[in-house]
Amino acid sequence: MNDDISYFEADDYEDKYMEVALTDAEDNEYIYWVSLDLISEDEGNEDIAIKIAKAKHSSLKLPDIPEDDDDDENFEPKAVAYPPFSRDGDEFTFIKE
């Protein structure tokens, strides 16, 4: 493990980024911090952040993220967005443009 990894304190970023967690079919989780500058003020932050994160994820040739199945009684969302949590730099990917 790299000891030079930066730590990102959520309080310093919550007004600049939205965190998006994507989960693939094998329950691997991928975390993205999406810049709020990429989202216009009249759009829903969460939905647009998820769309941006999915596009980035796909461009990285990572495993597909299945669509949510609301009909399943054990339904767990495969893509969720929320304010960022404090994290080490190797735990997520910034999406700034």
C-alpha cells in the first residue's frame, strides 16, 4: 500500500462534489466524486451525478452496472449518490470534466 496517498476530508468537498457509488453484478463497489460544476442548477444533482459516473465507469472499460430492479423484494440500488464521505485518495475517482 502506498503511504503517500492523500486523505480527502468530506467537509472540504461537500459543496464541490457529489459522491456516487456504483455496484456491479459481483457486488464490487466503485466510488466516484462528481464535480458539481458538471451539473446545472436546474437539474437533479443525484440523477445527473449517477449518469456522469456511469459514463466515466463505462469509459474505463470496467464491469457493467446492472439496472436497478425495483420489482425484486430484496432490491438494493446499484447506483446511489450522496454528499461525499471522507476517504483516502485511492478509494475513489474524481470526475472533474
